[in-house]
Amino acid sequence: MSDFLSAFVDGLPQLRSGLWVTVQATVLGALLALLLSFVLGLMSVSRLLVARGVSRVVVEFFRGTSLYIQLFWLYYAMPPLTGYELTPLLCGVVAFGLNYGAYGSEVVRGAISSVPRAQYEAAVALNMTPLYRMRKVIIPQAWVQMIPSFTNLLIQLLKCTPLLWLISAADLMTVIQQLRDRTGETLSAYMTLLAAYFVLAYALTLLMNLLERSAKRRLGLATGAGSLLRSRSATEAVASATGGAR
């Protein structure tokens, strides 16, 4: 244990660098996933058959294939085929974004579909254009319902970042593994890694709870002071994403 603590203190610069890589992969991957979620989700509710078909093919492909294989394909198979080689971090961001964007698109589709039909009819009666009513009426109501499921996907994305170790990215997992190899302290190394990911996951949960609270306030919905620290069961998350029993 003392050997690990000594190596841990000596390796703090590397640990900070590895933590930063993990945070970058999580945040950038989540942003790409969010963008793709809305693009594919809106395409899936489009009146155009081609748009719905393209969305369904893309979503089912990335949901139906392993993230592990997608990561390896982008890093090892794509360069010989295309002549372009992605850095390990960029490869991870693209793989996470595509995979979780496919899952997120179903959240967007379900939340938009759960907005009461009366809201659409009222927007049409006010002579709003399709783009304007989607931006001002539908999306704000659907967004509140999306956040709990997006929170779950964000935490899952964070927990997948150790896969970057497999493509030689210098993330937190890589640095801790190097400390373990150097000291032979398996228990101490993985307990440290466990604690680090728990802290990161809980911090992200608090941020998403704050985002949800802010979104509810914009709609005039009541939010309690304890909502920031509130955890959700799986049932509550699914109910929130689908709009409950409307």
C-alpha cells in the first residue's frame, strides 16, 4: 500500500493528464452524441419516408453492433481502407458519439412523440411555421422529458471510456494500470480507479439534475430544493423519457 501511495504521489502529473483525457472523451463524445441524437431523432419523426428510412438504418446499425468493435474498426481497420488515421482520443470521441447518438435518438423520438397532440394543434392554430413551433413549443416540452434518460446515457458513456486503454489512449485507466504494473498493488490501483469514476459520475449527475431543474423552471414546473441531490430509479427514468401515461 505504501509503495502505491508513493507511486501515486510521484505520478500526479500523469494522473492529471489521464483524467483530462477521460474528461475530454466523455464531454466531446457526449456533445457529438447529443447532436446526432437530435439529427437522427428529428429525422425519425419526419414526414419524409427517405429521412425516416435513413435514420432507422443508421440507428439500428450502431445499436446492433458492439461499441468495442466500432472502436477497433475506427482505429485499426479504417486507416488501411481510407488512408486517414484518427488519434486515439478522436477515435474514442467518434465511436462514443456514434454509438450513444443512436441510443439517444430513440430518447428524442420518444420524447417528441409524447408531447400532447393539442400542443401541435395550438401551434398550427397560431399560424406558426413547422420549424418555429418545433423550436418554441415542442422541443422545450420534450427536452424536460429527455434529460433523465440522457443522464443515464451520459453515465454509461463515462463508464465506457476505459475502453480507450485498448487503443493506447493515455486516459485515467491507462495511467492507473501503469501504476499497478509498477507497484504490483492490484487492489489499491483498482479501488482508486473505482473511486475516481464514482466521483466523476456523481458530478455529472448533479450537473444534469441542475440542467433538468432549469428546464422545468422555464416551463413553470415546480422544482424542490432537494431535486439536485435526488437519484432516480430505472422506472422513473423510463417514465420521464416517455412522458408518463399521457
